[in-house]
Amino acid sequence: MAKPALKTLATREEFIRLCASGRLKDALRRPFRDVLWSDAAGLFSHLFRACRAIRPLRQLHAFAATSGAATDRFTANHLMLAYADLGDLPAARDLFERIPRRNVMSWNILFGGYIKNGDLGSARKLFDEMPERNVATWNAMVAGLTNLGLDEESLGFFLDMRREGMHPDEFGLGSVFRCCAGLRDVVSGQQVHAYVVRSGLDRDMCVGSSLAHMYMRCGCLQEGEAVLQMLPSLSIVSCNTIIAGRTQNGDSEGALEYFCMMRGVGVAADVVTFVSVISSCSDLAALAQGQQIHAHVIKAGVDKVVPVMTCLVHMYSRCGCLGDSERVFFGYCGSDTFLLSAMISAYGFHGRGQKAIELFKQMMKEGAEPSNVTFLALLYACSHSGLKEEAMDCFELMTKTYGLQPSVKHYTCIVDLLGRSGCLDEAEALILSMPVTPDGVIWKTLLSACKTQKNFEMAEQIAKRVIELDPHDSASYVLLSNIRATSRRWGDVSEVRKAMREKNVRKEPGVSWVELKGQIHQFCTGDESHPRQKEIDECLEEMMAKIRQCGYSPNMSMVLHDMEDEEKEVSLSHHSEKLAIAFAFLSLPEGVPIRVMKNLRVCDDCHVAIKLMSQGLPDVAEFLYDYVSFKVDR
């Protein structure tokens, strides 16, 4: 008697294995069908989970009804779950109504289906009708609202849950920390953290990682890392949280350092790790480190994973290596919208607007489906190449052919293009008439164009709008100050600086950096702390003397007016980008490109000076900042 029982057990296990791997047809063949009839209620659930489409699920539903298993509550609940997972909510609701003795699982399955498919109205109505709610019910509501980006509502439901005396588990707490992170609400996050400690869940890996992520998204990097250090073991999840947290908080160097430490202790990187560290290399324009990480990516076998490829395209582009971006992009056999958008952006970053348009047209012929992100990249490329007509055609294609709704970022690209073309009135009219609410960025884009086009009257009007929108944005005051300085209205410049002092607005210091042998060397304007400062000063003097022979004249409007001319010239020559170029010129071998990054836009004087350096120095260098690229001969 034992042998048939063992045979049946083996057949049952094989049946479950086939279902788990999605081989539905094989699972329904003999001898598996005989096993199914012997334990229909227990085994139909595996078949339902194996369904990937509505049609086979309906066929199984009919099969279950024929066998009589569909009347069993356990089977009916799993069938309802399958319908909900596939998005057929009417079928799930109909089945729910037919279950004779519904339990809390029945209610939770339908409720979860509504949440997952974004039907919050039906979910809330069902939630209010529930005769009984358990922790899973509340967790589903909190998680669903968080996933839909409704963080305030999610946090409110969590508070209601606590008032009802419910104790959230690790999954519910993870959702709450995500919603606090989305809101940047560190105070609420700290309160939930206190509850976690009281509940003894502070050492749980899932809770700890979510808690650390919350602190880091709120800018509390040290608190986040302290949470992770308290966890019983170092996992890839906790490492990824620290690396992503450092990257998102502007500590890209710290992210790369932690990546090296992680590898040193034997924790293997995954796709999430590579996406974060490649983004850090991109932020720093750290080409050598980026190339090393690319080698690790290939070794790990994830070099054809789209998110990783997308980051590589962006990183190489930011480092000035457009050819490497192309090699990564064209190494992908399929068609992906995000990867396409990254390559279009890369062309735009390097001023190759026509190439971006050609690539877009080619990919559309091959059946790619453009998204809002694709058109944003395309408009950006047109804007930075001065392709006004092409940009307008793209905008029309986006809205009329593809029916996509432009965001304020799309309009900002058009405003930037109109501003570059000198069409300031047209740009302002577009901002005032567009169907989306203008933000500070779009007005600052127009303000910058007013400065470039020397329309100081309009600049004053726009500046007032910008400062009203964000009274504590230092960039707006600096731009207004520079506009007034350009027209030599020194009294008005002093007024701007006085307003900044009164509102406690501090100008963000300009920082430029260059990578040398895997190390990042930073320079601030007027900084004289570098060990090789004497050599840098001598090199700068020689460079400035050469470009004066090419017609360079210092733009004194870029410096405070209450300084002597000689002091002004020295101050201009020691701007951070010039210091970085001089250091790179001294340090890098002949023929190696110089790549310098800066956190702010380059001033007008440095813009002119670097252009002239490209004519006066014998080697090739690249100066990359914001959206502009220079070729500087060494």
C-alpha cells in the first residue's frame, strides 16, 4: 500500500512543479488529471496561479465548476485572486457575490484587487462594508495608497490602523516608511521608528532597510546608515540602500567608496547596485571609475540589462565619450523607450540635435513606442542645437499624433529654444497660455534668456515672478544680480545682495572638479589650499597671458564693483573652473583629454576664456558643465 501512496505523492509534487513553472497544459495531462480529481480543492489553487491570461483561467473556471470544486470556499478564493491579479475585476466581484460563506480572506482578495488596479473608490466602499478587518486588510490599503503615490492618505490610514488597535507587521511598516520618504516627513518617520523599537522589529532586515531608506530620502544620511549598522548582517539590500542614499543626497564619492568596501567584504553587486554607482560616476564625470564599474557589469553578466545600459549611456555621455554611449546603445538588440531616450539625451548634451532626430525617426520606423520621456529628450536635443522648427514639429507630433500630454518640463525646453532664438515675447506668451502651472524653473529659463539677449527691462519683470515663487532660491538672486551688473547698475546689485542677507539666502559656492587616477580633485573659487597651488597659479598666469594675446579682456561685471581692477582680474582668473583646468593641464599626460565638471553654470568671463584657451593651448581637452561642451586645446 505504501508504494502507490508514494507514487501519488511524487505525482502531486510534479504537478505542483509544473504549475509553478507555468506549464499549464502539461499539468492537465494524465496522470496529473487523476491526482487533481483526488484533491481538487487543494490543487486547483496551483493551476489558477499558473494562469498568465484570462482565456485559460476561464477554461479552468469551467473545469472547476464541472468538478464541483468551484463551490469550495478555498478554491473560490484562489480563483477570485487569479481574476483580480489579471485585472478582470467584474469576474472577481461576480465570484465574490457567489461565495456562500465569505471569510476575511474573501474580502481581502477583492479589496486587494481593487487597490492593485487603482480603483480606490470601490476599494474604500468595500473597506467600509467589511464585517471584519485584519492586519492584512490595513496593510493592503496602506501599501496600495503608497504605490499609487498617495502618501498623505497612506499615512492617514496607518494612523487610523493604530487607533483601531491593529499592530502592523514588517510589510505594513515598510509601506509606511516608503510613504514618509515620499513626503520627506522625517518627523512622522521618527515616530514610526519609535514604535518599531518598542515592537522589537528594529533588527528585522525588511523594516531596517525601509527605515534607512526613509531617513536617507529625507536627507538624514547619518541616521540612515546608523540604522543599517544595527542590523544583524550585511546584505545586498542594506548595501544598496546606503549606496542609493549617498547618491541621492549628493555624496557620490561616498557612494563609490562604499561600493568598494562592499566588494572588499565579499557582498556581490546586483543590478540595483550598478545603477546607483554608475549614476554616481555620471554625477562626478568620473570616467576611469565608470569604466572599471562597466567591466564589473560585464563580468556579472548584466551588461545587457536595460536599466544598467541606460545608466552607462548617460554616464559616458556626461564624461564626454559620446562614442562609448553609442557602442552601449547599439549593442542592445531590442527596442526600449528608456534606453532610446537616454541616447537621444546624449546626442542633445553634445549638441547633436540632428543625430537625435535621425535616431528617433529610425526607432519609430522599427516600431518603438515613444513616451513623454522620449519627447522630453528630443525637445532638449533640439533646444540645445537651436533647431526651432524641428522642435515645434516634435511638439506637434507628441500632442496630436501620439496624444501625449506635455508637462512643464516639455514647455521649458520650448521656452529655452525660443529664448535662445531671441523670441522672448513669444516665450513669455507660451508660459502664460500653457495648460500646466508654470514653476520656478521655466521662469528662470526665460530670465536667463533675457540676460543673454540683454533685454534688461523684461528681465526685471521676470525676476520678480521668480523670486515670488521661491524667495529662498539663491540662483534667482544671483542671476538678477548678474543682469544688473552687466548693465552696470551697481546700486541695484547692492540691493539684491542686501535682500539676500535679510532673507538669509546664501549663494551656493561654485565647485569644479577633475578626476585623476580614480581620485576626485575639487576646487572652489579663490581656493588656495591645494598642495600644488604655487604650480597652479603659475600655470594660470601663463594661460591668461596667452589668451590675452588672442583678444581676451576680463569681464569686470562678473566681480564686485568695489574692488580695484587688478583685484578683479585676479579674482576672475581664480574661478573654480580655471583652477581645475590648470591643475588638469599640469597633472595629465600629453594627449589625454581634460574633463572638468562644475555644479553651477559657468560665468560669462570663464565661457569666453575657455573658448580662447581652445585656440591658445596645444592639446585637446574637454570642459563639460551643465549643458555646454567645450573643446580646449592644451
